[in-house]
Amino acid sequence: MLGNIQYYYEIRPVDVAYNEQITGNKRMAVIVSAQIHSITDLTATSEPGGDIALSWSAIPGSEHYNIYRSVTFGVKGEKISLAGDTVQPDYVDDKGNLIGGKRYFYVAQAVVGGIEESRGNYQASAVSDQGGPNAPIILSSTHPKAGQPYAHANPSFYWVHSGDSGQSQSVAGYYVKLDKNAVLNTLVSESGWEYVTTAQKSYTLVGNGIWYFHCVARDQSGNPGTEAVYQIQIIMSGAIQGIVTTVVTGFGLSGVVVEAWRNGQKQQETITVAQGTYQITELPFATYQLRFNYFGYYPQVIEAVELDLESSPKTIDVVFDTKPVIAAEKSAAYPNPATGPEVRFIYFCEESSKVIIEIYNVVGERIAKIRDNKPSGYQYSILPLNKISRGVYLYRVIIQTQSGKRTILQTEKFSVVK
């Protein structure tokens, strides 16, 4: 039987012979209303910005839906939809009609044949969440005093959020970012941000410098909150500096090669300037051996120089005892045996000269040749060892002065044990 159609009914008497009374019977007109299914699966969802979105399952045969809003549970409230406007099973209540932080209750009713279903509809509710959470309170287990320097390259942060006036006091997650900008003023959806659901974040192998950890809470409705920033300073390396003077004059000695060694490997080197001063920077905190080499003279070594956050920059002054390690007619290899990436050949030039150094293996095959131009005095030339294998080698130095004197120094021996 179709709904909303007028039907006519007539009752006819029948005698024992099954004959119907055709005439004289009365007819009755009856209109049968359509049966409308109740909306029992209505959902209300808080949207970012404060809107509330409604959805439900479509009712077959419905012409449109009426939407009612109330601020009291169990009360149908006032109709907020325009007649015939809502024909799909969804509706968005605009935040402009709502108060942030307030909970609203909704009823949706289907209309068929101009008759509104008035019973059996379920109520759904949601909060108009118009603002994001407050800024989290950030702390650090590795850098407990914000902005203070620490020798820790693996910073770790944790935080608590300070409330949300919207849907609930809890948040869905956090956007985090570590960079060198104190103020970002960027959207958390932009590149570089990471989304986490736990209230902690750790980083590894972060370089030296001042860094800023940014944290933005996101609430259950998807609103980002106020940005919180925590400053840290990482210092994992320091400097060693000082002055080298001579035992004879007490004046600064230029041209001294200062080397910092750790675990048998040379880390860095520098050369003293005219006043005898030197500085080696960006040395990772550790214990070093310092070698002061004035080529042609005996080196001086200082063992166990400890460099840390409290001692940087560390000042090491040296009084250099200038005793020649070789005579003017000889040469030397340093270090010998060679354990690092290079070896240096030391020699003496009477005046500005062209220098040739030939390197041979033990069977007499020449494996390398160095050409240099040097001023007068004790000098050195470098042989990289990246292509030289372990073993024993011979070398000779040939010096030709600008005045034409040619000197071939005695052949010497050095070894490579890298």
C-alpha cells in the first residue's frame, strides 16, 4: 500500500447463497500516511575553527530534513535549517552562530509528503571548538637550564600542555621542530615539522650552536594551538691556544707547527704567526697530545691535555729549546715511522732554492718525486701517504740554490706503519 494516498472502503453483506448486496452499501474514504524511519545514527563532529558537522544515513523517500539545535540534553530546541534546504544527509552548523567552548545538542528529522517525523529521532552533541590549545610547557632532561651551554649533542625534550578551552582538556598530538630560528611564524603544515602523539622528543648528533625547539599542540578538533619555544646551546668542541717563545730570546717564535693528536691520529694543526701565537679551534672535547715542531729542531711534546666545556679555550704556552735535530748537510723524515696520512722531509737551504726529493722502495724502484721551491733556512716538504703502503723506503734530497750550487744530501731511510 502506498503512503499519502486516499483509499475508499465498502462493506457488502453476503447471504447464505453467497450473493453480495450490490446496492445500498456505504463507502468510507481513508488517507494512509507514509511511514518514515527514525534517524537513529546522527553524529555531530567538532571541526577545526568552531563549526559542527552533522551526518546521518539517508531516509528513503525523504524530501528534505529539518535540523534542530538545543543547549540542553533531551530538549529538541529550535529549528536552524531552512525548509527544503537540507536535502542531503549532512549539515554544517556555522561557528558564527555558536559560542566557543559550548556544547550543543542536535536532532535531525526527515520530511516525507509534507509530514515531519516527530518521534524516535536520536540526539547527538558536540562542542564548538573555536580555538587551539594553550602553549605547552617545555622542559629538557639533557639541557635543564634553557639557553645555557651544554656538552650534549643528543638533546631530549618533554612537555605538558596547559589546557584547551575547546572540546576537552586533552590534545590529539603535537607538531615539533628543531632549528636555529627563534621565531617561526609558519604554518605547522609546512615542511620541517613533525607530528608526534607522545609528549616527548629526542634528537641525535646535533651540531654546535644555538638551537630552538618548537612545539605546537593540536586538539581533538584539529585546531593548532599557541607555539612554545625552548632554547638550547650545544658546544661539543673547543679551542687550544697559546704562545711559543724561544729559550734564547724569550720572543715569540713564528713558523712552529702545532699539532693536536688523539688516539695516535693527528686531528688538526696550525702554524705560529710572527708573535709566536697559535690557536686550534673546533677540537672535539677529549684528551690530546700536543706536538710543537720547528722543523730542523727537536720537537716538544705535551701529553694529556684535557679539553672540555669548562676548560675551553685552553691556554698552553711553550718555551721552545731550539736545538737542531739535523746538521745543515743532512735531512730527516718526520714522523719516522710514519703513522698518519703524511710524512715530512726536513732539510736546510743556504738560500732560496729549488728542491727535488726522490723516494724509492727497497728494491730501488722510484715510487714518488717531490718538487718544491723554498726560501733559506730549515724547510720541509710533504709526501701524502694515501697511495703508499706499509713498508721501508729510501729517499734523497737534491738542493739547487739560485746561485747555481747543487747539493745532493745523503740518502736516508724511513718507514710507514699506518
